[in-house]
Amino acid sequence: MKTKLQTWLIPALFFIGYGWYLWLALANLFGVLALAAWSGGSLNLYAWVVLISGVVAPLAVFIFATIVTRKKSALMTVLVFTLGLSILAVLWLDMVAIANLGATTTA
């Protein structure tokens, strides 16, 4: 059984990592919006879905991990939050790979 300190301290420490992914998603959202406004274009539905899901995913995974580990041991809490960060890393790398599909490199 976790103590009160562990119940709040473990999620608070892991929120730093989840907050990083949230920050990246917000930076992408506002950056792409600024680029679209600068170029005189607009975003299609697919772009909105990808950008909004990037913002929602860290929050949803963090809330889910917090609810699931409420009555679990400290070790299980750390494992679940680590798994959540791993899932976010995979999603982030997928988004980066999709964004780079159309990029060309010159040697």
C-alpha cells in the first residue's frame, strides 16, 4: 500500500515527462497554425485531427494512469507511468516519421 506522499509524489514527478510531450504538441499546434496563416492557407481535417490528438494524448494517458494506479503499489505505479511515457514516445516518433515522409534530402 502506498503512503499519501507516494500517491501524489510519483504522478507529480512523472508529469514532468508528460508535460514535455504536451508542450511539444502545443508548440506544433501553434507553429503549424502560424505557418498556415503566414502562407495564406488553412489546415485540412486530417491536420486538425493529428494536431489535436497530439495535445489530448498526454493528458488522456496521464489521467488514465493516475486512475488505474490509485490503489496499486508504488512499484506498479512507476511501471504504469513509465509504460504511458513509452506509448507517448512511440506516438511522437510516428508523428515525426509521418511529417518527414515528404521531406527530401540533398547530399
